[in-house]
Amino acid sequence: MMTPSTYSIISETTEDRFDETENLDDAIRIARGLVQKGQAGDPISIEHNGRVVRQFVLTPAGVVEEPAVG
């Protein structure tokens, strides 16, 4: 039986790995929560199979944004 791929939630600033989940929706929820508690400009990324698939950052105005990942 194959182990499902996981989504890792990672700080792009410190490279800390906060959590892993098997579900993208859960990973987004966790990442957005971490961004809201962090400092403006510190991006939190979601990696899947070694690639960044989503990224979130807090603006100075306190708004969570999702910049394009390229």
C-alpha cells in the first residue's frame, strides 16, 4: 500500500517545518492561521512533492495575501 503524499507547511524566513497534512484544504487553513499570527512580510509556504504549491504572507495592513507561485 502506498503512503499518500503530504503537504508540508514551512516558514520561508526560518525554514521551520510547522506541520504536515494529507489534505490541501487543511494545509491552507494551517498556513493562513500561522501567517495571521506571524509578522508582516514573513511568507509561509505549502510544499507538496518537494515543490511550493501555495504561499501566504501578511501585509503591513494585516491582510493575508496569496502571491503567485512560480
